[in-house]
Amino acid sequence: MADFLTVALICARTLAAPDCSRDTALDVIVAPAPTPISCVMQGEALAARSGLVDRAVTYLKVACERRRTAALQPAPDDRLEH
């Protein structure tokens, strides 16, 4: 499983780059990535293939996030008691 997620954000040109996030983006593309370097390179490629970036009105912002995993804990009924 990839340790990182590529997050390609397509944001309106009227939105400042620091304010461009998953919540404010016009479109969001997410894909797994094995390394931070591949994450950045993949973001550009994903956006280019999508055709969603219109440089006159939007811009691309690529973020790389470490994938979060939850620790699995047994349910109370699954515990073994001696």
C-alpha cells in the first residue's frame, strides 16, 4: 500500500494559493503515491489528463499527504479473558 496520497486541487484564480484546500477547490483529484517525489510528479500528470485546469480561470495546487491508518482494536466482545 502506498504511504502517500497525491491531492491535486483545481482552484479558481480568484482564490489565494494559501486558501486553496480540499474544501475550497473547484475539483479535487486524489490518488495513492509510493513516495513524496512521485506524489508531486503524479499530481501534475493527473491534472493534465483530467482536462480540468483552464489556466485562464483556474490553477493547480498539488499537495502530498501521508496516508493515515487507524489501529485496529478488538471489540469488547472479542477480548479473550482468562
